[in-house]
Amino acid sequence: MVQSLADVRKPESPAELAWLEAHWMPFTANRQFKAAPRLFTHAAGAYYTDAQGRKVFDGLSGLWCTGLGHGREEIVQAVSRQIQTLDYAPAFQFGHPLSFELANRIVGHMPAGLDHVMFAGGSGSDAVDTALKIARAYWRVRGQGGKTRLIGRAQGYHGVNFGGISVGGIVGNRKLFGQGIEAAHLADLQPPAGSFFRGAPEEHGVELANSLVSLIKIHDASNIAAVIVEPFAGSAGVIIPPRGYLARLREICTEHDILLIFDEVITGFGRCGAWTGAEAFGVTPDLMTFAKQSTNGTQPLSGCVVKKDVYDTFMAAGAQEYLLELPHGYTYSAHPVACAAGLATFELLERDHAPERVRELAPYFEKAVHGLRGARHVADIRNYGLAAGFTLEPVPGEPARRPFEVAMAMFNKGFYVRYGGATVQLAPPFVSTPAEIDRLIDALGETFNHTD
Ligand code: PXG
């Protein structure tokens, strides 16, 4: 049990301490980590093995990306074969067959109408900035170049690039970086503490979506390119839109000629108990980003799926055929090894019936997580599919402290969970068993109750 920072494992030796210095770790409290490192060395199924040889349950599927479990043989083989066959092919003006095969496979799981895939550099952040750039360029090509403003949502997370942090709405990720690009933000969807909604809240969906109408009144639709939202917000602590919210956003966007982008980096390919969040919530955007689960975390692969009308607009723009239609792409767009991992992943997602599996397990998971209502410090619990967020009452002046202490104590007990802001988040692998979910939730409840 971690009672204080001092209980977190100490580094082996002064040499280890020095060795840890060279890597400036991302989104990490470097000083704390390097005083008490948490290193994983192996992974199989739903478990990591840490540097001390302990098995650790993967309560967040890596970073929301390894739903099928680690070390899936078919993916390992596909990646290995591809590296030996074609390790790289130029992404611009030349290609390789796997990206076309994968694009077709992805389109096959999209809601009707989303049918062209622009692969991005591998990260969700690249996928988001790709979508935002396509949205602006789309209006420009159509002779409406004034439509440049982008609308995100308070508490939204869209990665770390300049476009993404501009539309993003988590202040901690924005405040250090100065002027972004023109953006405005919808009201957040955080339910009041003590709501304990199961799945999507029933009320206020239309009302909350109407905050877009207010923004249009301020900025005018003639200046707005797109609205971008996560179907449910992951990073902010699993926040689920109320019923009717996304449908109303869709309606307003259509009415005002504004593109609607769903950022499905977390919600895509199984987590919601459907192939996409769009499918789960029954609303089709004009553009959709994807990343994480597309290779089961094994290779960086990301992209943006767009409607035919968007693709056709660029194809019909009128320049000579030998000229490119969109000056955008990455050296590693649709990297052949990542595509091989992607194809093997889709094969497994289909064969394992991953979305159905999540849908079947979700009610069990929901009951388990809400069983922690009443545990010490728990101010709210939210869930959707195989994702859950717990808001903890803050230590005065230090809202992020308790979730950190909980995550460290969980790690000591053999469970990896995510902590951020005032929340603890769970996103267990799709392959988790009910018994594993029970163990995870029991450990979390015990940890809440023993945390000061
Ligand atoms: N959009 C969304 C909706 C995301 O969740 C990104 C974009 C950026 O993806 P990259 O690959 O650039 O990191 C994300 C990433 C967490 C957590 O625990 C969430 C993300 C990443 C790391 C941790 O909440 N989301």
C-alpha cells in the first residue's frame, strides 16, 4: 500500500538514477518517475510484466490502444513478414498495396457515406490536424475561404499539435504554448458531481448542443469551418454526451454548412461496443479521425476518413491531373509495416467479434464500476462501453494529488490505471474476463478506501 511518495519503489542504484535522466518523458512527472521508476519489460494478453518481474493488469489497454490484448501472434507475424518484404515505400507519388487494402477494410466499418481514408503520420494528433486542415481547405476550394474558425469543446482533447491544442479544451495542455489558431469552444458536458450516470445521461442533450447556436451567433457560420468533438471525451475523465446531443450538433452543422468532425482516436474500433462512436451514438460526421486501436497499439497508424463529397471536392478542383490535390501528408503516412499491423488487427477485431464482445461485457463492467459509489473520496462515476472515469474529491488546493496516489497504490497491487486531473480512468482490454474486472474493481475500491 502506498501511503506516501516515499513508499513508491526506489531506484536500484545511483547509476540507474543517472541513466534515467537522458529521456525527457512525455506527459510524465519526470522528477517523481525518475525517483521511483515504473518500467514495463514484457506484455502478454491483458498483463504487463514490470522490471521487477511482477504481473500488472493492463487496466487502460496501454493508452486506450491494445483492446485485443498484447502479443497477438497474427499481428506479430504480419509485422515481421512485412518488415522482411517491404520495410518502407515512399508515401508520396508512389504507394504500396497494403494501404489500399486497409483503406477498404476501414471504410467497410464506417457508417454509410464515410468512404475515403487520408492516412496521417501515425499519431492521433496528426490525424486531428489532418482533419482540421482538410476542413479549412475544403471551404477554400469551394470558394468560401472565410470559413476558417474551428470549434472544439471545453474539456475536449485532440492531441498536442497546434491545431489540436487550439480546439482542445483542457487548459493544462494549452496554457504554456501561447497563441494557437482561431478557435472557439462549446460548453463542456461534465455532469455535476454526484450524478453517477450510467452510460449516456437522459437529459439536456439538445440544450447543451445549442451552445453551438450561440457560438454561430457570435462568429457567424460564414467564418466557421468545422466543429470537432470526441463522441465521448476520454482524457477529460470519460464524459458521455447526453442523449440527443450529437444528433443536435449534426443538425445545426448541416443547417449552417459547417463540417462536423468526430475525433474517434479513443472511441474507434471497439471501445464503444460498436465499430465507431458514430455507430454507437447513431450520428454520422463528415470527417472522422482514428488512431490507437487501429493496430492494437503495435505500430503508429492514424488517419482521417472523409465523406465522398469532401474527397470529390478536391478531385474536381480543376487543376491539371499531374498536380496534387492536397499538399498534405507525412513521410510515414500509411507506413507499410503499420498497414500490415492494421490489416492483421482488423482481421482479429472481426474474428474476435470485438465490438460485440465489448457490448456483452459492458453491462457487467458498468455494474462493477458503479459498485464503487459510496467508496471513500468518490464524487462521481461515468461509463460507456469498456471505459469508465471516476472523479475524486480533491485534497484542498491539490486536485490532482489523490488520483496520483490511487494510481501508485494500484500499481503496487499489480494494476495499471490512468490518472489525470481529478480523475482515475479505466479502459480494460476487450479480452478481459468478468473475474479480471472484479479483481480490478475490488482493488480500486480498497485503494480508494485506504487513501487519505
Ligand atoms: N484525439 C483524441 C480524442 C485522443 O484521445 C489524441 C487525439 C492524440 O493522439 P496521440 O496519438 O497523438 O496521443 C488522443 C490521445 C488518456 C490519454 O489517458 C489519452 C490520449 C493519449 C494518452 C493518454 O486520457 N489520447
